[in-house]
Amino acid sequence: MVYEFLAAAGVLALLTMVPGPDMAVVTRRAVAAGWRDGLLTVAGITTGLLVWGVLSVAGLAAVLAASATAYTVVKLAGAAYLVVLGVQALRAARRGGHADAAPASLPAPSGNPWRTGLVSNVLNPKIAVFYTGLLPTLAPHGLSPHTGMALLVLVHAALTVLWLGGYVLLLAKARAFFARASVRRGMERITGVVLIGFGVKVATAQA
């Protein structure tokens, strides 16, 4: 059972480190508003994972994963949210003014960072598919299905906090560089395009 758990944790770690919408959202908040906003965004994303975990253990996420209509509705809502965040980032970059503008003149992202992370994660139906499709196959056989699933959800949440939280703190180490208006404006453009790209990818993805 121990070896099965370690193998499952390894798979979850690899999946956690793959860049995706969560990292793009965290990057924008951390670079534009600071490490506190970045960590709050990570907390919101982690809360979203726990919400999906509870739904998965209860069997409700399986309904979403199996229903083409429900999956499409959540998918399009999530895609629209990512596109909105991307457009906001591009608009913030345009409002930055000249290249030598003071950092304070660059607008910070609007909205509560925790809620931003939560909504972006909860509106990602791929998490439902992942938790109901792959996670049960990784659960150690020595535990009941519900216990094994709950344990792996907690592991995934912990790995997400460590990985994205560490990423935010790494960005904070380079805060002098990212405080430059031209750099922040460039990052807003990059993350804006990336978020819109992820939104399009989510919208066109198949279940």
C-alpha cells in the first residue's frame, strides 16, 4: 500500500507541475499585485480542488463528467471566465502608459484574489474528469474507495499549495525586476494572451 501511495503521489506531483490556467492566473496576480495576492489566489485554487474532491467522493462530480450537457455548460463558463481575465490583463497593459511610467501607475487586477482562484478552478470541468476518471485508479487498494480518494485529494491540494506557493515566492524574490513598469506591462500582455489561449483551449476541448 505504501508503494502504491508513493506512486500515486508521484503522478499527482507531475500533473501539478504541468503549466495550465491555474499557473497563468497566479502569475498575473503575483506579478501585478504582489505575493500576498498571489498566495491568496493559490488558496482559492486549493479550495476549488477541495470542492471538487468533496463532490468526487460524494459521487456528484461523476454526474458532471458523464453528462455532456452539464460538462459543456461548465466548460463554456470556465472558458469565458479565463478569456475575461485575459482581456482584463491586456487592458491593464494598455493603461500602463509610457515605458518609463511609475510602477504605481499600473493598475492591479480587480476582484478578490481568493475568489479569482476559486472560480477559475471550480469552473474547470477537467478537474471533475480527472478526479472521477484517473484518481480512483491511483487510490491504494488497502483503503476503502472513499478513504483512498479523500487521501489523494488532500495530497493533490498539498502539492498544489507547495508548488504554486513556492512559485509565488520565487516571483517575489525578483520583485525589483517585476516592479518595473515596462516589465509588468510585458507580463500583463503575456499572461493575457496565455489566459485567452487557455480559455479557447478549454472551450474547444472534448470531454
